[in-house]
Amino acid sequence: MNLQINGHHLEVTPALREYVTGKLERVLRHFDHVIDVNVILSVEKLKQKAEITVHLPGKDIYAESIGEDLYAAIDTLVDKLDRQVQKYKQKLQDHHRGEKPVHDAAD
């Protein structure tokens, strides 16, 4: 997995890099076929924004979060991403999706 963390109008400190990496471990526990992760952290006046794009086999997942604190924005971002990854994983595992139920002739 390739992890790229960028900052717009913000220097990405080792503490921020470690925090994002630690939070992404939770997502990787649920789905380990992640190809590439791109994180953008930015500051615009009083808004702290965190964006993430995760490249999975057959799909790209994007999430963003805006908050007053960058660490809080990262927390909500990872929560959103985790829900989307779990939903994607469930769709992959659902082998009976789209099949019509079989009815007996006696019905």
C-alpha cells in the first residue's frame, strides 16, 4: 500500500503523519486489499479540512471532513471512510445479490 500525505497551506509534521497512519490502521484491519491512499490536509481561514482518496480494486473511495480542529476532522474522516470500506466489502462478499427468489409451483 502506498500512503501519500500532503498539506495545503500547512506543514505536515511527523506527529500529524503518525496520527493519520495510526487511524488508517483501523480501516486496513477491515479491508487489506488497499492499493493506494492519498490524504490531503488543508487549512482555510478558520476551517481545517481533511480529504482522503482510497484506491481499491475496481473502485475509488473518497471522503472529506471539515472541522475547527484538524485532529477532530481526521477522526470524522476516518469514521466516514471506515463505513464506506465496510459497505464496499459487504457488496463484494454478497454472492447472492441480484438473484430472484425461487418459488414453488404450489404457491
